[in-house]
Amino acid sequence: MATTSAALTSVVSPRRFNHDLAVYVKEAKYEFLKYLRIPVYSFSTVLFPVMFYVLFGLLMNRQGTIGQVSVSTYLIASYGTFGVMGASLFANGVGVASERGLGWMQVKRASPMPPFAYFFAKLVASMIFGSIIVLLLLILGIAFGGVHIALLSALKLLAVLIMGAIPFCAMGLAIGYFAGPNSAPALVNIIYLPISFASGLWIPLAFLPKFLQKFATVLPPYHLAQLALQTVGGFGHGLNSTHWEFLAGFTLLCLGIARLGFHRDEGKTYG
Amino acid sequence: MSASVLRSLQESEQKGNGNMSPVVASLNRISKNYGEVQALRNVNLAIHAGELLALLGPNGAGKTTAVKLLLGLAKPTAGNVSVFGGNPVEAEFRMRTGAMLQVAKVPETLRVREHIDLFSSYYLNPLPMSETLAIAGLESIKDRKFGELSGGQRQRVLFALAICGNPDLLFLDEPTVGLDVEARRLLWEQIRKLLARGKTVLLTTHYLQEADALATRVIVINRGVIAAEGTPSEIKARSAGKQIRCVTSLSIDAVRRMPGVVEVLQDREALQIKATEAEPVLRQILASDQAISGIEVTSAGLEEAFLALTEDHNLTQPETLGSN
């Protein structure tokens, strides 16, 4: 971030490398604990997707199928995507905006913390919250929704959604570097809820109007949801490689925007 | 050896032979602009090993900017910054510095010992946790979450984060701002202990009293330029002196004629007297007015001290200078 020398020295000295590794692990641990203890974060990011799933996947549409899969299976993939996206956007978008705007990031940057440890910790915390959500959905689906899923498919689903935290963490950073500490939560909600809906995460795309189905193909959550669906045998739209490419491109774009925000900050009073 | 003895030793040593201990960090002909605003203008500043240098100035003087430059958090517009002979942004030098900055919000759900544990891990040779807790006076609240702490306790945690890596050089940016008298004194004690351990400290403050209580050397900064530099007593002597308030039957003119009196104003029934020193003026007034009452003596306000100091230098500055 401010310098790459931490990374360079770590190549040079093994002691430094081990030390940095320990910092990364500790940073991630405390980042996770920090969010776990903020009820607004841990409850809303975990509870919302789970609650939606119970309502729409378990209570209302028990017998339905979409393509080749049952509604209760389909919605594990789509609410899993929704959950991972929420956990990543809130931890990074709101987290960075507030820590940057209210001076905490500066305290970290003045310390000898390896600069990337900060971002790594946020990514790991988002991935852990994402995994918790996906596992809860799987457990609920299997226990109460008659979901049959092979262990390997379940693991693949989990892996895809964990990787899916990356583009949304990058998106969170882009938001966090431009939004103020007070406006960030509202901004994240304004972006996150509509694109979730329009990507077919709440109501499967097949039930949405044609123009929305077309529009969905430019939305990142749509692409992640398609990848997730295919792991549970759902009928995905489009090629897997296209979805991955889209998400990779989106990640780079967001990191570029975040970088602009970072440099914009450098000339200012905080950053 | 007590901190104050050490301090006076250092003071006399520095004064006595005129050669100071080596420079550990410096700003060399530094200018820093934030857009149109000139926060610092051609500033030279050196921090010597083992001293507590107080950077004294009103809000917006450029104190925080100086600290940020020394920490590598901001890039100078012109000039160069040296910390331990190198660039402050490099991790190697950050290992040897600690910083207590003004921060509006610290993660509130982590416990005191967790915050310290994390920051200690950044350093290669940190202090043991128990020692950090002891120095900062946090043993009894180490298991509390940051959000549950009082203002003074919060500042002590930030202080602990600055010292936990056992750094040689500490930056304390307005460490006691917003604290009550007792919390301030407690933090002062802790800062004195650091000095006694041979640490070098740069402290910014807008309290003359704080600089006086802690510093071995004071640099007064105003509107981005250095207005004065010296020991605390030198600075105090150059500042606007004392203010005496009393109810007296003496006329304004009579008081004004007394030696040492700078200015006299009528304030309701009392006289407001500005003097270079309080005692000689008081002696004269007491001798000539038996009925005097309601005597109050105060140090000149910082604002007045700054006015006095900056007027010496004939500074003509635009009004837009210096955002923190």
C-alpha cells in the first residue's frame, strides 16, 4: 500500500517472512473477532440470507423445481451468493470507509504492519463469514428442505462461493475508498440490494421480466450465482469460463478504482 | 533517578556544552501544501536522541502535518524527511518508531489486550504484554472492550499501542487533548517514565503548560512556520508573561507607570494588568494600596503567548494557512 518494501524484505530474510506470516494470521483473527462482536454486522450479514432462505426455500416453495434442481437446492446457491456478497461488501466497503475516514487506518499505517495484512485480514474475515452462511444454508436445506447433495458438490459450492468473496471485497474497497464513514452503509445497501434482486438471487431469473434477464449478465452477482448453481447441478446460463473471466475483470476494475481512491487520499488530511 | 532529575540533567547538559546528542529524525527545508493551503513552509526541525521535543502551536499551526511527514503518512511538497537516516515509509524504520495519533474511532469490539497483542506482533522485539500494560496503567482493564472505556483510558490504550513495540522514537500527537486534569497528569507521568528509559519523544500540544511540564526543548509553530525555539523557561519568558486582576483604588495611569507593567485595562470594578513578571508589580501595588482585594494571578493565555511570539518575528501570513 504505502510501500512494497515489507514484501521485499520478506523475500530477503526468513525471520522476517515468518514474522510477517504471523502478523497476517493475527490480523485476520482479530478482524474476524472484531466483526463477529459487532451484532449489526454479524447478525445482518448472516441472518438475512438465512432468513430469506427459510422463508422462500423451506416454508413457501417446498415442492417446486427450477430446471433440474429443487427450489430448496437452487436457493442455497443464490442466497449463498447473496450472503457472501453482503459479508464482503460490508466488511470492506463500510469497514474501510469508517477506518479510513475516522483515523484508524492512519494509526495502522504509521505502525510497522505489513500493508497488505490489512486487506488480507478483511478478505479472510469476509470468507469466513461467507462460509458460515453457506454452511448454515446447506445444513438447513439438508435437514428441512429435502436437499440431496453429494459431499463433493457441497465442497465445490463452498469453494466457489469462498472464491466469490474476492470480487466483492475488491468492490467493497472501491466503495470504501470513495465513500465517507457515514454514507458508506447507505451506499452499500443502495448498490447491494438492487443488484442482488436483478441478478436473480432472491427470485430466480426465470421468473423475472425479460429485460432484467438481459441486464443481469452485466452484474457480477449473476455470474457468481451461475457458477454456484452449476456446482449443485443447476442449469446455468453461459460458459463457466466466461463467468470467471467476468469476475476477474470486475475484480481488477474495482482494485483500480480503489487505487485511485487511495492516491486521492494521500494528498488529503487522512488516508 | 527520577524523571525530573534526568530531565534537568539533560537540559543542563544541552545548555552547558552547547552540543546536543545526535539527531534521530529531521525535517529539512520542508514545505507541505494541501491543495491551496500551505500547512508548512520551509521548516527545519531536528529531534535529538533522548530529548522530549514539544511542538507547540494553536490548532491548524501545522503540528499534525509535521508528525505525519515524520511518520511517512504524507509526502512533502518540497524538502526531505529523515528518520534514523532513512525514509520513514520503510518498514525497517517504522520498527523503531511508535505513534499516538488523533483518531476519532478505534475498533470498539476488541479488548485492550487484543489491541496490544496485535500491535506488538508488528514489531520484531516488542515489550512483554505485562510490561506494556504496566507502563500504560492498563492492568485492571485489560479485558475490557475498547468501546467500554472512558476517554482517559482510551488515550492510555493508544499510548500503549505506541510504546508496545519498544520503539526508540515516539510521536505523540496531542496525547492529552480532551482529557480531564487527573487523566492528563497520569499520562504525563507515563510520558516522563519513557524519557527516563532513554526514549526520544516528539510531542505536539497546544497547551503551553503541557510543554512546560514535559519538554526538554520547545518549538513554537504557527501558521506553518517556526516562530520560536528554546527551553520551556526561555519560551515562557518570551511569551506574554502574567496577568494580574485586582480591585484597587489606584488609578489606571498610576499602575501603568509601574515598571514591568505592559498593559492595564479596566474590567468592571477590577483592573486587568499584564506584566512581564507578577511579583515586582504586586509588591508595588500592595505597598501603595492597603485596601486592595480580589487578587488573581494567571499565566498569560496561550493565544497571547503566540501573539507575543509571532509578533517578534514580524510574520505576515495569509489567513488560509494550516489545516490539521
